[in-house]
Amino acid sequence: MVKITELKYYNIATTLFIILLGFFLSISISVSQITLGVLLLLLIIYVVERKYNILKNNIYFMLFFIYWISAVLSTFLGSEYASISKGLTSPWPMLIFFVSFYFSTEKNINYVIFAFALGLFIMSISSFYYYFTLGQVDYRYFRSYSFAGPYMITAHLLSIGIIFLIAVVLSKIEKRKWYILFYIITVLLSCYALFLTATRMPLFVVALITGLMFILKLRWKGLILAVILFSVFISYMVFDPYMAGRFNNFFEGIKNPATSHGWRLYLWKNSMMLLNEYPLFGIGEGAFEKLITPLMPANIGLPMSHAHNSFIMHLVTYGSVGIITFILFYGKILLDFLKNIYSSSYAFIGISVFTAYILEGFTENNFGLSLSCMQSLFIIGLMVGLMKKSYSTAKEE
């Protein structure tokens, strides 16, 4: 009897859905999760039918499995407010890393990149629509809402997408001129959409990582481009009235909980107080807002659903055990990228996106935003998978 994984329809399905997933990740969390679910089913068929011991043969999956166990333990050993359902399911969007790891190939990667760029293009256009048509009459849209969601989610998705496409062009893994032109146009539109969000950390990260990529790939020409890039970003921060206001009062607002950065400092300080009570396994998923609210200044009206810092939020939610398992999983990925950064274009792209994702986590809970997390880990999984496969092919030859 012919195995399912040997049928051409199976390969067509995996290729089609990995392309669709790349497209939907900038547009819709619901459709992205449905597409991810189909790919996970296809991956399960692969594992079961081939009797593939994924826990033993894939170090990333083993580390992720340990990470998931720590999340489950935090649910049962955390605070009384921990949500069992959230604790059991919260890490599941991270499984996107493994479908892109296993189903990406050098034959389909250019189609996946194009689909991703098309989704990013559509999201950027949608952000212009919301900003210019609704931003003046509805406060929710004044910082560039998009199909993907509010300005904070939009900003994270835009920044990672911009860095990814720039890294693709610099790495020359796409050689078709019209596609490269489309990526450049998409990057420019996405940069403008990112400016409209007026979101500081994603803007800073795009300027920093892009500048470093220019220098690493283009040397002196790259340095000149990096200077021009920083000049554009600084000019925007100085001459745009709203953005200038967000930076001008930065230091004055540090001790003022009514400002975004002052609020963050209060959240971080009080979050560490929660950690002192639950040091090993944390407070558990779904408990943060209930426990942090009594510790925060009253009547401010700013959000308390998370700590506005992915690392602190992770530490408080899962405790010291959880943060160790987190570091092991992501640390292994980072180490493999660093080992191959000068020999593999995929490692260069992967570490660029990885670094941006990590840096943005210092001021926002982007690890906990499903769409933002899925988008970044999708790209990282693609690059790790392709890097490993190209290395294995070269070794066989």
C-alpha cells in the first residue's frame, strides 16, 4: 500500500498550505491558525506514517517539549488565578516553527517569500485606508489600524516583515528582477505604514537591524546607506508632531505612571514583586491582570493585561523554570544561526529576524501576541529548516 507521504498530492498540499500560511500571517490571525492546523495535521501524518521519532531526532522539538511542560506545570503549581486551558494551549502557536522547518524547501521558498510579501503589501495598504479614512473620526484608528489588528500588532508585523524582505534582497536568494522590485516597493510602503503607527521600538529596531545588514553585506556602501537611513528616521522623529511629542517628554515621564514609558516601569517593578511570591513556576497563564491590578496606581486607564516586556512577562508567568526552558529553546536557534552566519544566506536572514523579534520583546509582549509570535517563528523556522537541509545536501555531495 502506498504511503500518504509518498503521494504527489501530499507534497502539493504541504507546498500550497505553507505558501498560504506565509500570505495570511500579515492579514488574519484566525485564518492563519486554521492554515497552521492543517499543516500540523500533515506533519502528524508524516511523523506517524514514517515512524519518525520527532522528540529524539529533532533537538528543537525536544527543547520545545520541555518548554511546554514548564507551561503546564505553571498552570497547576502557580497562583489560584491560573487558567488551566490557557496554560495547556498557550504555547501551541509556536508549533508554526516546526511546520515551516519541515515543509520549507529550496524549490518552494521563493513562492513562500512572494506570498509573504503580498500579504505584507495588502496589510500596508489596509493601514493607509484605516488611517486616512477613519483616523480623524475614530480614535481607535489614529495610529494606523490594519487588517491584522491595532497599531501595536500592526507595527510588530510591519517591522519584522520589512527586515525579512530587506534581508532576502541583500542575500540574493531571489534573483528575479520583477520580484525584487516588488519587494522593494513593499518595503517602502511598509516603512511608511510603520511611520504612521508611531510605535517607537519597532521603528528603532528596523533602523538598527537594517543599518547593520547594510554594513555587513555592502561594507562602505552599506555604511553610507545606513547613515541615510538613520537620517530619515531621525528626521521623522523630529519633524512629525506626534512622534516628536512622544520623544520630547520621554525623560520627564519616566516617573509619571500616566505616560506609556512611566507605566511600563511601574509594571516591570511590580511584576518582579509577583515573581518573589511565585519564583519557581510563576503565577500561571491568565493570572497577571488580576494579581497586578491591586499593585498599580488607580484610575490611570492604561492596559494591565501584560507587562509590556516579553521577558518579564514570561518570567512572571512561568517562573525561573519557565524562563530557563525558554532560553534553551531560543538559545539553540540563535547558536545555530551564529555558527552559520558567514556561510549561509539563510542564517543571515534568520538571525536578522530573530534579533529584531528579541529586541522588540524588551518593551512589548510580542512573544505573547499570537500573530506576531507566529509570523516571526514562521520565518525563523523557514530559515533554520533551509539552513539544515542545505548543509545536509552539501555534506552528502
